[in-house]
Amino acid sequence: MEQPFKHPSFFPGNTPEAEHPLSLYLSVWLLLFVLSAFSYMVDYMNFEGILRWFLITALSLLKGGLIVSVFMHMAWERIALIYAIFLPPVLLLVMVAIFANDGFAINLWRTTFG
């Protein structure tokens, strides 16, 4: 039976059985530390309004993505990454769009006939 193709960058050596190097985990840990420092800098620099919430959300998503992809080994599981990471937010966005449309319709009915 033929093995499915996996990009070589997913494996530290020539074989899928090889372990990931410790430097990968240490570099991700260092990057998480830097991103956390940026998150604290958002508060320290007194950003306000939409910029503050955008930066906090973007940095949190970056940190969460790193943790899930490297420490939970989702980066080496493509289908698991799609189902566990991308599908739920897409479904939530669809649900929010449906609720927003319903809310606009209710608001229109209330302003028209209320």
C-alpha cells in the first residue's frame, strides 16, 4: 500500500518517525514570550478603541495558533487542523451572519410598524 504524500518540511529528518528537535519547541516558546510581551505593550502604550481590541485579538489568535499547531501537533495533521481549527470559527461566523440578518429584519419590522 502506498504511503500518502507528506511535505518534507513536516518532518525533522528524512523519515516521518523522527522526533522533532528541541530547538523547534524552544523557538516557539520564545516567540510566544515575545507575542505576550507585545500584548502587554498594548496596555502599556494606552491604545484605545478598535485598535486596542484588534491588536489584542490578533495577538491572541497568533499565540493560540502557535500553541495548537506546534504543542498539540496539529501542524503535522492536515485534516485534523482543518476540522479542529478552521471549521468551528467558520460555522460561528455563518451563525453570526444569520443572527445579524435576523436582527436587522426584526429592527426593520419594529421601526416600520412600531
